[in-house]
Amino acid sequence: SIGHGLLGRMKSELFWWAPDTDEHTAAAELSSEQLVRFECDALLRAAEGSAELSGYEAASIDIEAAYEHLAGDAELIGFVPGLLDVGKSGLAGAILDAHIEAHPDDPDGHFWLGETVIRVVASGIWPTEKLEEAEMSIGKALELRPDYEEAEVASCTIARLRGDEDLARSRFEGLLTKYPNSALAHYNLGLIKLEGDTNAALEHFRDGAERAPDDPDYPVGIA
């Protein structure tokens, strides 16, 4: 709550709302436990606001500050996809390591750790030998959630990054049988078939575009 203080200067007052009532308390009157929760929430909100307003490249400073104080907090994993999109794999990996330690039975943590390794390998920074680590993480995610479509896509991608296109094609075709509306399966099959069967590749890109109309990768594939 922001209002005018003495001499017209702005001052801010922080209030704590009880979850189940409309009663609120000034932050100065909070218990030490409530104040810690308040500060933690403020760190997360600052990171979220920064990411929304300025993008993940600029927000990584606020996200790292939140991580340093809240390592293992379940909310932090929500920043991982955006961090990976701007190449902040180190911070994403640190968040995921702490998340898995705090929440070992959460399949999302294992999936995103595997996905992080896959992306770093695909960028050429790490060698393909690192895919063994990705395979272990993805396998753990599928063990915890057998119908985890994104993890199954990642498993297929590992075969493609290793250069085994026959195995990758077989896995993606099996994935498409299991999930007929999987845009990602269509996209990857389009990439695999681009060299030898452009007509089939084109159909996969078109099918993927129908299922994910806002994703720019499919029009690029079609072009």
C-alpha cells in the first residue's frame, strides 16, 4: 500500500493478509516466522515481475537472488524453461539440483534436468557422452510418471542427438501412435525426414502447425 508521507514524500507500508479472512496486519507487527514468509514471497514476486516486464535475460539477476535465499522452493522450477530459452543453463541446473534434493519424487524436476543436459549438448557446449546423464534423468521422470509425454519426446531426442536416426525415427513414430496430437513428434519426424523424403517432412510440419499454431518453428519447417 503506497501513500503520501510527510512533506508530500511517498512512503510504502507493507501489510500481511490472513489467508482465510480479510484481516490484515502491518508488516512491523509480524512474527519472525511470518516475516520470513513475507520476504520469501517478495523475492519470488520480484523475480516473476522482472521476467514478465524485462524478459529472462534481465530477470536472471532477480531469479538468482531468489534461488540463493530459497534453494529448493517448489516455485523456483517455474523459471527453468525461460532460463533455458535464454541460455542460462547454469542457473537452471542449480535450481533443478536443489529442487530434486528437496522434492526427489517430483517427475518435473528430473525431466527438466534431463532437458537441460539435452539442450546444452544440442548447442555443442557439452559432448554427446553427457547424454547418458540426460537419459538417467528422463528415465527417472518416466518411472515416476509413465504417461509423461514431454519426457518421452526427450527420450526420442536423445537418440537423434546421438546420430541414430533409425532409432529416433522408430521412437518418434511410436510416440505419434501413442499421442496422435503430439506436435513435437511431428516436428522431429519432419526434421529427420527432411533429407530423404521432403514430401513426408512437409506433411509433418503442416500437421505440427495445425496442432501448435503459435509456434514459429513449424512455419519455418514448411518454408
